[in-house]
Amino acid sequence: MLMLDVNALTHVIARKGKEPLRVLDQVGFMVPGGHVLAVIGPTASGKTTLMRILAGLTEPKEGSIRLKGRDLVSRSLHPNELGWITTHDDCLHEHLTVRESLMSALMLRGKGLSRDQIISKVSHVLVNVGLENIASDHVSTLALAQRRRLKLGLALVSDPLVVLCDDFTHGLDVRSEREMEALLRLVAADLPGRIVIHATDSLSNLAAYDTVLVLHEGFVAYHGPAKALPHYFTVPTYDEVYSRLAKRPAQRWGDSWLRHRDSYYAAFKLGTTAEELAAAEEEMTEADQHVITRRQETERQEKNSTVDAERPVLPLPSLLAQASHLVKRRWSLLRRVSREWMTHVGLMIGAPLVAWLLAQPNLRHFQPDAESWATAYTTSMVYLVMITLVLFMSLRLASREFAASKSIIERERIGGVRPVAALLAALLFVLPISLMQSFWMGIFMELVTGGLPGQGGARLLLPALSGMAFASLCLGISAHSRNSGRSDSACLTLLGINVLFSGALLGFPRLLGHLVNPFITAHYGWSGILDTLRDNKVFPALTTFVRTWFATPDIAAGMLLLHFCVGAVLAWIGLRRRDA
């Protein structure tokens, strides 16, 4: 039978101005295939850190994790070998149905599957997790227990060999909690050799698990059947285990377990069949008379390895296939969320109207041969308003794109979705809308004003490039923000900086301008348009009024494309980052 062997796992977190924090210390245990393990322990015992290390999301300082003959520390599980159930309940798309959510997850994780295969697999998962009767319901209507079942289903679509659940039953009522724990046992039995590990704070139904691992301040204090817990800790009930742990230093509990571990493992017959394990529990009183080393246990399990453990892993789709599905799903979600698409339509209509209302009282100053300051001021301010509104529309479009779905992105990234695919999908969603809004702004202003000063091509192209560049920068901020509120705040700050430092309100001295302008998106959209007025009589008055450097249209376009690339790279880095 397959065996997960964790040996001497140690993890340390560096802290500024303080001694490093030792989160896990020489953690070791074995989990046989077909086994359901509960990891329990008081707050700050190291449960979540252990789960993240097992999932390959955090690298330990020392130790090994062996499965199927390989060390998972040096070579993590394939995304489709791992089923990760996150603690976050906001990792679901609220406006997809239950069936659509599972089909989407499978299409992102499985290569070369026909529609019939996808439907068949999703139907199997729906039955397994008990959601077949509400498969057509939207996720937003599900109760908490049903959302947990769906989270489990999303992790199971790729037939993972190892299923890791972090606080899967947290917040559920007693009945639902017991149903979830029974469901985990069914999940382990659904695939030969599958290992299910659940980190939980609940002590109410430990008998539902094959064995229980007790962590205390990073040390293993016990690992064995739940029935043996009161015997080992000399307490009458499970509920008193934590209070008993607090009466001795964590290291003493860890040292005590290391002394007794091999004899208890021999008595519990870890890795054997359920019948043998049940019989071993009846022989608990003779535990110390039996000693079998960990090496002997591992060798015996390796000899009994089954063909099921070597089954092929479902390959991941290509980068383009993942990006294609993600962008189709994003456009579909836009159509379903009326508040979102109505906001973008409202901005597309309202922003040009605002620009026209601000420009209309001053249109009389647009005199082609005038050299007056009024003409120069009006020309400069109209283009600044247009660029500012274009940047605002791009901000509203992109600032929440990643930040509002951090948990979904994290879940899908762990499931094998490449960061580049997520970035491409976001760009293919954001950029068409941004370009549409920008071009419509320019066309509308041309129509209502009878033609603005400057070169026509630059008047349309540079605002569009400004919108693209700022949208990309907002995506970069969004990918690094923990929530949509922080992202909005940072993007609005960036917009304010762009308006103040664009050079349109008060010009910079040339030297200072050359230092500041390369970082200001609005400067290139605004000044690139005004530079096309060099042959117009208004330009001398304009340069007197605005003492700043004007970028040529070519330089402006190049710098805006550079800003776009910088934003895309920042977004890619943010999407690759693994939050602890």
C-alpha cells in the first residue's frame, strides 16, 4: 500500500529584531494509502504550516516528505495529484452554477478531455460530494455546508492522490460537521491509495478518522487512533486533551512521543488494513511490548505497493487553452453581473459627457489662428480632462480584477493554472473595454466640438494607449493587493499623482521634469497630443503657459507601451507570489 512518510520536518520563520520563530520542530509521522488523518492542536500549533508544506506551498528548512519513492520537498506533487481545500469560503465564483464551477475547474486542469468525458466526470463528482440535486443552482444561493461540499468537489475533479483540507469543518453545526467528516472517509475510499488529511480545531468527532496527529507548538505530541488519546494523555475525554497539553512544555511532549513512537506504531499497525487496525486498538495495553522501527514499516509498505499508486496523472492543458477558458469565463461572468456591466456602460456614456460639459463653455476659445493664453489654457485643460477620465475608466475597470478574487486565483494556481494564463485572460478582458471607452471618448469629443486642435491620429491613439498603460499598471497593483479596497486606494493615489505631476497644472523645471515625467502615464498622453500643435500659432502661448517638456507622439507612444509592459510584469510577479 502507498505510504506518505514525513520525517524530521522543521520550519523556521525569520523575524526582524527578534529570534527566529520555530513553527515546526522535527515533525514526523506516516500515513498509509486509503487513510483519513486528522491533524489537531491548539492555536499556533503549526497545523496550517504543516498543511502548506505538504501541499508544496511552503518550503521547510529541514526534513523530508516521501511519497511514491520521491521526496516531495525537492519535487512537489503534480497539481493534479494534489487536492487542496483552502480555508477561504470566498474562493468560489458566486455567479456560476455548481455544475459550471466543476466543469470550469476540470477544463483548467485536464488536457484533451471531450465534452462527454467532462460531463461524466463532473457528474461522478457531484454524486460523490452530495450536490447532484442542486447542480443547477448558483453558488451564491448555497448554504455554508453546501459551499464546503463544492470546495471539496473542485479539489476532486482531477482525481488527486493526496487531499489536504485546512479547517474544512470550521463554522459548521454539529450535524453538518459529522456529515463532512463522513464525506472525507468516502473520498478516501473512492480512489485506491488516496490519502486524506484534515487539519481541524474540532475535537467532537475524532473517532471518524483512522488516526489523529496532535501538534503542540510545532512538536508532535501523539499520532495514533482517537480511542488511544485518553489513554496516552491520561484524560477522561477528548475535550481535555488541550488543557493537558498546556501543563507541560511542548518540547517535553515531543521528546516523550519520540521515545514511544515506534512501539505505538507497532501496536497500532499503521499502514495495515482497517480490520487489523481495529484489532490493534483492542490490544492497546500491550503497546510497549512491541517495537518495530520506522524503516521496517516503510520497507514493508513499499513491498506491498499496488499498481493503483502508479496510475497516470491527468496532464494539464496548454497555456493558451487555460487562458482561452479563463477569458471566456470572465466575459460570461460580466454578462451575468448586471451591476458590473452597467457600471462600464455608464462610464462609457458619462465620462465623455463630463468632458464635454467641462469643455463646452470654453469652446469659443478654440480659434485656429489665435495666440491668446485663453486658447492655450483651454486646449491644455480639455486634453488633460480627457486623459484623466480615460485613466479613471481604466482604473475602475482593472483595479479589482485580481484583488477581488485573490482566493479564487490562489485555488486555481495551486490546481495548475499558470500565472501567465491568468494574466493573458485579464488583459484580453480589460484591454478591449479600455480601448472601446478611450476611442469613444475621442470620437465623441470630435463630434460635439466640431474638431479639436492637433493631429487627428494622435488625438485618438494616445488616449487609447494611455488607457491601456494605466489599466496594465492597475492590474499590477491589483495582483499585489490583498483585497479590492487596498487596490482601489492605491490606484486612486496613482491617478492623483498622474494628474498633479502630468505637467499640465503647473509645469516643472526641465531638469526636474526629465526626472519625474518617465513615471507619469498622463504626461505622455497629454503632452504627446499637444506636441502635434507645434505648427499651430497657439503653441508659443502654450509653451509659455505650461513650462514643461512635451514628448513627441512617437516618444509618447513608446513610453506608454513601456508603462503597459511594466504593469504586465508587475501583475505576473504578483500572480506568481505565494502568500503565506
